[in-house]
Amino acid sequence: MLHHLLETYLRLFGQWLVGLLALQFLVTIAGLSLPRLNADIIDIGVVAGDTDYILRAGSRRGLAGAVVAGHAGAVLPPSGNRAAGLDDERYVSLVR
């Protein structure tokens, strides 16, 4: 029974799941790279006084931070609203 349900719904949402997994992988890699980028900025850039390296590594760190923050801003509010029941029609009609 479970096999049949999984097969049915995975066919319908297979592409969405692959996209979601790819996005989650990207966000995980970006989040895990942030501490290393911060350490490199201090160890290589600040200690040596290499302003050019600080700017290059800082831009990579900013990009990784934007990916993590963008994912959190796009995913967390809708899932939180759904979990709290705030996306049903009664709530939407009260807000409007």
C-alpha cells in the first residue's frame, strides 16, 4: 500500500523534489562554508593586511550569506504559516 502511494505521488512531484533537494544541498554547502570564509578573511587578509583578498573573500562570504538568508526568507514563513493554520481561507478572509 505504501509503495503504491509513494509511486503515485513521487511521479507527480518528482521534479519538485529534485529541485528542492538541489536547493537544499546548495544552501547547506553555503552555510557550511561561512565559518571557513570568515577564518580565511582574518587569517589571510587581516593578518597580512591584504585588502584585495579581504574584498574578494568578503564578496564570496556575502554571496553565501545571501543564499542562506534568501532560502530562509523564502521557505520559513510559508511553512510556519501552514503549520500554524494561518493559510486557510478563514484567516485569509480576516486579514483582507
